Amino acid sequence: MAKWLSSGLAAQDEDYKQALKDTENTLVPVAEYYKGGLKKATYPYVSVVLGTGLMAGYPDGTFGPSKTITRAGE
């Protein structure tokens, strides 16, 4: 979902496209980054959706990149 949303922003606005490039090697403020559960290829997408507020992590500091997405929310 993070990739889909941030790619959509990048397709519409050069600033978001640049943000994806700028965050390729950035620290991502989620637990999975520190524990090795976040793939390097997803850093820019997660960074952009967190930075824009389109998505947020869980209260325990995780992002849940492998969790299933539902319409209901949790």
C-alpha cells in the first residue's frame, strides 16, 4: 500500500518523485528498520507515506509491512 500511494504522488508531483530518490538510503523511524524487517527497497515508499501522514505506524512503533491490508482498519 505504501508503494502504491507514494508512487501515485510521485506520478503527479515532481517534489514527491524527488522525495522518493532522496530517501533511498534514509533512516526510517519504524521498529522493522532497526530489527531488519524492512527491505531496503521499501525505505523511500515508507518514508514518503509516513512523512506526508498518509499512513502511520502502530502504537508499538512498528509499521507492519507484511500485514494484510483490509478496508475495515484496526
